[in-house]
Amino acid sequence: MDEIIKILRAELALSMKLEAAAQAQREALKANLDGRRVSETTQTVDGLLRQLSVFEKQKEDLLKKAGCENVNEFLKHQPYSKEKMEAKDYLGRLTELLEKIRKIGSGSRLLLKNDMEYLTFSIHVMTQSQAGPGYDDTEQPDAAIQGKKLFDRSV
């Protein structure tokens, strides 16, 4: 029981750091001013995720030894104790925190998608290329597509 508490406590501490790093990454993406800042925050998030994966592997090994599929099942098999309640508390807090991180991540994903669309649009404008079918002839879409693609022209 001490092992699972130790793992959950470590995961919770790392998840708190991950939430802060993910929030910093999102703010850097929102500011959209400095690519280095986004890169640094992304490296921080990546490092924390790697550290979390180590504890996740330890947790999986412990659950395999116990013959359980997840931590809730593991805790059900444990007798009522102060440690069991502590583990349940850590698990609940960890679940809430991971949901927050998931929401922050989806927001960051949307910001990145918008940045990529803007970048693609800007490249098309600079190269005067057409990304897809144009508005010239809707009856014959093949004729509306330009012969050259995005990177066929010199910039």
C-alpha cells in the first residue's frame, strides 16, 4: 500500500508542475510573440511527461503484481485504513488535475492549429499559390486548380 501511495504522491506533484508548464505553454502560444518561449515551455512539458511515464510504468508493474486492472480496483481489494483513504484522496485529486491538463492541452492544440492555418495562408499569399480549387469554374473543378503547387515556385 505504501508503494501505491508513494507513486500517486509523485504523480500528483509532477502533474501540478505539468499543469503550470502547460498553462505557460498556452500563454506563450496566445502571446504568439516569441518562438523560443514556446519551444522552452514545450521542452519543459515534454520532460515532465517523460518523468510521469516512469511513474506510470511503476504503477502498471505494481498493478500487474496485484492482478488488478486499475488503481480503483486495487484499492477496493485493500482493507479500510488511513492509507487507503489517503490513496483515494490522491487518486481523486490526480484525476481532477489530469482533466484540467487535458483541457489546457486541447486549447493549446486549437491555438497551434490556428497558427498553422495562418502560416499556410501567408505562404500562399507570398508565393501567390492556390491551396486548392478556386472560384473560377465551379462546374469543372479540375480546370480551376492551378498547375503549380505551393512549393513549385521560387520565393
